[in-house]
Amino acid sequence: MDRRLVERDRELVDLTHLVRQAATGAGHVVLVFGEAGIGKSRLVDAMRARMPANGRMLVGHCDDLVTPRTLGPFRDMVDSVGADLAAELEGGADRDRLLTALLAELQRRDRPTLLAVEDIHWADEATLDVLRYLARRIEQLPAVLMLTYRDDESPVGPSLQQLLAAAGGSDRCRRMPLSRLSAAAVRELAAGSLLNPDQLYEVTAGNPFFVSELLASGSIGNVPPTVVDSVQDRLLRLPAAGRAAVQQLAVIPSAIDRWLVDEVVPGGLATLAEAEEAGLLVVTPQRVAFRHELARRAVADSLSGIQRTQLNRVVLTALIGRPGSDVAHMVHHASAAGDREAILRFAPIAARDAAVSGAHREAGTHYRAALEYAGELTRDEHARLLEGYAVEAYIVGDGAEAVSAQLSALELRRSLHDHLAVGQGLSWLARMQWWGGNRQAAERTAAEAIEVLGRLGPSRELARAYSHQSQLDVLAHKATEARLGAERAVAMARATGDRATVAHALTTIGAARWQLGEPGSTDVLHEALEIALETGATEDACRTYVYLAWELIDTFRAGDAEPYITAGLELAERTEQFGWVDMLYIIRATALSARGSWDEAGRTARLAIGPRAHFRCPALNVLGRVKARTGDPEATSVLSAALDLSHRIGETLWIGYAAAAAAEHAWLRGDVGSIADIATGPYQEARRLRIRSSWAWPELAFWLTKAGHPVEPLGTDDPYSLLMAGRWQEAAMRWDAAGYRYEHALALSESPDPADQLAALDVLHALGARPLAQLVRRRLRQNGVSSVPRGPTISTRANPQGLTARQYEVLQLLSAGVSDAEIAERLVISVRTASNHVTAVLSKLGVHSRAEARKQAATWLDAAQ
């Protein structure tokens, strides 16, 4: 074995075993993480020699570009995959076809695949989306998905967080945290050198790359113990031509293809011979790379500003002269060289390429690069850039930036007297304003869009504007107005042949009928879904899936909603409809919460807590309700944030849900006096609007009644109204049949019979619903019941993830910041056993590093005191 792989044998054995298992369909995700220089790439390289005879290994790299290459690591694999996948990667157009081709490539059970993607902390958004898509389907594939990343890189972006959460939430995920080398391993590596191994270990703290750098330098005393100085020392020993070549290559943050080396390095590979011998470069006939990214950075960071500009211009010239060069690479070097003409030429192309592939954050970055020089463009060109940037900002959830860019684009369109473009732009702007939580502005803009487009006569654009207006109405529970507007949109859309708008408007009609309590709402929604899927109107189809699932949730049929949630998520993830992905996660979290899967509900809700107010509000609401029912002290702040946000958004729907959750929490914590302030206004508004759909309004009535403020019921046939009428047994049966465990216990607790209250207590103990359990126990004691069950012990309550007693001990030691070796010493076990326990604890906590585990444990351990 390569001596630099000391203490990595266990990881190699595990990886080899997983690849062999993959042939049987037991696919896995493997997360390999650690600090820079810890040996992640070395582990990937070592697996090449370990692959079974019938297996294959595909490796892609993420590069430290200013704006990452769209699908860069997958494009690295073009020469190693089948023709269908290669064609999609080279074309880079249709993400749906790409995913289909990628799955087909990985489904050959006669050839298990190890797919390794390195340095995902630098990955573009489209790559992370594809990896998340694969991670959720890994059980169905004869493949191992190996992802390496630095856990000392900060901050971790939301897309990477979602990928790690998606991968880590499966029992098919293995975490491989790489630790520094021990003193014994450093001694083994230093065997045969003149360096003192103890001093070497002290200077490097066991970082494998730093150890190898100082071993290569041959000195500890004369060479300062930093990687920068070590690399610089070897660089200065090179002849002038070799040194200049290494500096030229250092501005290229990726492996360099042979053709590019020949273009930018006078003399080509021959000039690099001394640099290869010095251990700075790895040279093959096909490409050249620095031995480690840290070495490249050390050289690049030593360059002056003028040098960097000139060297990047050399690379840019070579890339422009080569047909088929990666446009993201060109933009990177154009920006570094300050080449305005190249930026304006290539950044919009890179933006469109990134957007089509789903890398919307990267697309926005490319648009921003071009907009810095927009003064040199025509007004029409400038408007197009602004509109493209606004859409990308809107998609990633940066509402303020989207609105600002769209307003600037509209100003240019008005100056050009392009009324159709103005009307379309206003329709987009209304949508952006609504997603940003500014409903009042959205209503004004939507009305203006209809006015501008209406002057031009019937059109597809006008039909869509009517449909957008009716969507705003239905969200405000103006069901009658929404239905009338949507019916007008349907008629105009059919007349102009716009079936996508027909689907959008039919969804609004179905939602309006549901709100009005009219029959046939589900049939209309299914018709809308069928049309949307047939016409490829994926965003409209995702919206319809949301309404179908939400209608079932609101009528206490959470179990029936799952097929729509699953199908909707599949479509939304595949087609980059990220807003609807968040909304479907919220609905799934609500369904999980209803079934008593509170830990999973909380984790799922957190996935949707992003910048968009319309998603953050209900996500916080679900999370806060879980915290309230389990007695988490954070419940008050989370639910208060949700309630405040719902009022800022100003939509009755979110206000009702947030008020219901806040009222329940007030009752659970004994703050009965605040319930009227929380619930009276929303309930009166619901009665004014004659809302009959949604469980939020009957629940508000129930809490108001419990707080001593009887209200006139809505006259609906739902479990909360049954409870208000004293028909607790019927309510309990309804909730029990629907699988709503907590609500079933709530209904039983309303019984005057101690036997029913004790039955409720059993359910509440099983759920970990401490606040309601305490209220029930108090009532039982007041009724003279002497032997009331006490409930779970403190250690169980502080251990919600089901850790074993030994794992709980390990968690306590982890929270104190001790190493695996210290854990082994204190628990009198081997270091390997301690490491296994640590890995198991990280897995159960759903975290990816010791630092995250310490942070998570702090709250639970404090609560246990």
C-alpha cells in the first residue's frame, strides 16, 4: 500500500465491500469529509486498485472557480461513459434527459459503479441537484456514490446543506470522517528520512499533506512549517522557464488538458519536467494537475495583481481560440483578466447554459458579471440581461434583488414603448412581489398588467395575467372572485390555444370550489394536472400537486396525500421547480407531524426554511408546532416568528394556520389569557369570508372556547367542531381512523372518564408530548387517581434520537470536545470501537461533523440537567 495511506485501510476495506454489495442492488452514499490536506483525494485514488474486476470507477472534480462550471464533475466523465450520457453532457440542454441518461448509465447490475465526486463544497448548484437526485434513489442503483468535502469550509451553502441532509437521512449512507495521522503513523512515513519524526508530528499536527510537504522539502529547521513556504521553496529552486510555467498553470483552478498546456506553456510538457520531479505537479500524457489544491493556491496567491491579470489573459486567449471550450472557464478567466468585451460576449451565454442545467445561482452570478458593463449595450440588450437576472434571482429566492432588476428592466421597456414586453414584465413582477411576501404590491402590479395587455386585445399574455390575478384572489380566500377570473382566463386561453394557462386557471377553479365547499373540486384539479403534464407545463403541474395534497391534509387525510407529495416532488426536483419542492416538503412535514413522526417532520420542515416568506412561514409553523408539543423551549420564538411573518404576508391562509399553532402553544404553557389576542381576529375574518375549508378555523374556535371565549361554530363537520359540541368520542374515533395520534390523544383527554385519560396518557408518553401529558396527569390527580404514570425518564427525554446507553456516553464526551483516542481511554475500549461509536452517533443525529454534533448535543444535554 502507498505509505501515504497509513491508517486508511479500514476505509478502503469498507468502500470495497460496499462496491461489491452494489452489484446486488444495495447502493450506498459515502460521505468522506475532513480538513484540507487530510487525504480525501488520496483515498479516492487508492480505490482504483481496489475495484472488483467487473466494477468501474467514475471520478469528477469540482473546481475552485469564481463561478463553478455547470455540471463540471459530470462533464469530466464524458470520455468514460456511454454515448447517450456523453451526448447529454456535451449538449448540456435538457436536465430531464440528462437525469434519465445518468440513471440508465448507473443501472447496469453486471457492472457496479463507484461514482466519486470530489470537493463538493465547490460544486455548482446543478451538480448538487443531480447528486441530491441520485442520493434519494441510491437504493435502486447498483452504485456507490462517494462524495468528498471539507467540513472546515464555511459557510456551507443551502444547496449543499440540502444534499447532505438528503444523503444523511437514509440508512444507506455511510460517513467516513478522516482524522489526522497519529504520531505512530508519522513515524512510519518518516522512516528512512533524516527528519526527527516527533518534531515532524509536532509541526504538522498529523495533517497528511503537511507531513508529505515537509518530507519532500527535507527540512524542518530551515523551512518554515507552512505549506505556502514549503511550496515556494521548491518553486524557487526551479529554472526560470519551469517556474514561469508553474505560475502560468496556477491560475487555472482545475486539471489542465494537454492541449491547453501546449498552448500556454512554451515547450509544453518538457518544460514541466523539473516541476514534476520537485513534487509540485502530476503529469500524464492527457493532462497536468497540481499535486494538491493547496499547492496551487500557494503559487497563485504569491503572484502580483499584474501577473495574475496577464496570465489569465493568456489562458483566455487559448480558450477562445479552441472551439467547444467550457464557457464558464472563459468567463472565469475573462473576469480575472478584466476583459470587458469577453465578459459581455460570454457571460450571458454561460448564464443561459447554467440556467437550463438548473444552476440558477451560478446563472445569476454570470448575469451580474455582464451587468457590470451594461452601459456599453443597447437598451434592448440591457433589458434582456436584467430580465434574465431577475428570473434567476426569483428562482433562488432573492426576492428583493429580483424585484429591483425587474423594475429596472420595465423602465427600459417603457422607454422603448414595447407595450407587450411591458405587460409581460408586469406579470412577472407581480409574481416576484408575491413570492417575496409583498401581496399588496403584487395586487397593484397584476391589475396594471391586465390594464396594459387589455389595450392590445385578447392574447395568451392577457389570459395568463387574468389567471395570475385569480391565483392571488384564491390565496386571499376570495373564492368567488377567483373562480370568475379563472373562468375568464380559461375561455381566453382556449381561444388562443394556450393549454398551459388552461391548466393554471383550472387549478385555481378547483381550489376556489374547495374553499366554497362545492362538490367536484378534486375532479377539476385532476383535469388541470392531466393537461399540465400533457403540455409539459411543469410549474403548473407542481402547483396542482400541491393543491391536491393540501386539500387532503386539510380534511384530515394525511395518509392519502403521500402519493401526490411523492409524485410532485419527483417532478419538481427533476425540473428545478425549487419553490414547489419547498412547498411539497412543508406538506410532507405536516403529514409526518400528523402521524406523530415528529423528529422526521422537524427535519423535513427545516429543508424549506429559506428566503421565501411564503415558504418560511408555514415551515416555521410546522417546526414550531412540533417543538410546542414536545416541550422544546424554542417553540415560543419559532411560533412567534411564524405568526409575525404571516401577518406581514397578509394572507388569511397563513395567518389562520399560524394563529392556530400559537393558540395551542399558549394553552399548553398555561398562558390562556393570550389566546383571545391570538385567535379572535383571524377567526372573525374567517367568518366574514365564510371560509368552510381548512381545519385551521375550527381549531381556532376550539382554543377560543377552551380559553373561556365561546364563539359561534362554523357549522362544519370536523373533529374540532365535534369536540366543541362535547362529542369527544366521535372526534377521537375520527382522528384514530385517520392516524392522527396526538389529536386522538387530545380528544381522549377531553373525556370525563379517567380510563380514557389514562389511555391518552399512554399515547402522549409514546409520542414524547410532555406538555399535554403534564396537563392530563394534573387532571387525573385532581380527580383522585392515585397511581398516575410518571412518563419517560430524563435520560430518555434528552435522548430523542434513540441512542444506546453507550452512544449516549459517547455523545456526552463528544460535547466536551475530546478525541476518539480520549473517548477510547475513558470508556476502556479500542480507538477503532470508539470511532465506530462516533460514526453511529453522527448518523443518528443526522449531522456531518463533530462540531455539528456538539452543537446539537448542547441543547439536549442542558435540558437533561
